[in-house]
Amino acid sequence: EKKITEFRAELSRWNDRVSQYVVGDDFTMADIIFFPVLAFTVRLGLNIANYKALNKYYKMLKQRPSVSSNWPPHWENSKDKTFFKDI
């Protein structure tokens, strides 16, 4: 329970940090590093709907040509990926 609380606090910090991108108005190496981690946690069941800025960021980056053309096809149909479901 302590780790879940800490993870939620970390998500809140990132939610407060993200504006258009992780660092300001330009796509940078910070986004290249951060986005795959966020995308993987979403794939494993994290619901980011309550984190408005992260949700907007996730949806925006997922539409980038460089991301959408390299999106792992098996991620779209992942089943039973519920590791982060209750967070």
C-alpha cells in the first residue's frame, strides 16, 4: 500500500509537471525517455484518465507520426495486462 501511495504521488508530480511536453513547448530528449515509460504503464493497465495533463500528453504523443508508426502492434490487443489496474 505504501508503494502504491508513493506511485500515485509520483504520477501527480508528473501530471503537474507536464504542460505541452515534459520540458516546455518543444519535443525533447526528455519526452523520448519519459513517454515510453508512461506508455508501458498504460499498456499494463494504468488508467491515466484522472491525470488530465498526463492523459492529454499521452494522447498527443501517441498521434505523433514517429510514435504511431513504431507502436508495437501487439500493444493494441493486449489482454490481461492488469499490473497497474488498481492504481
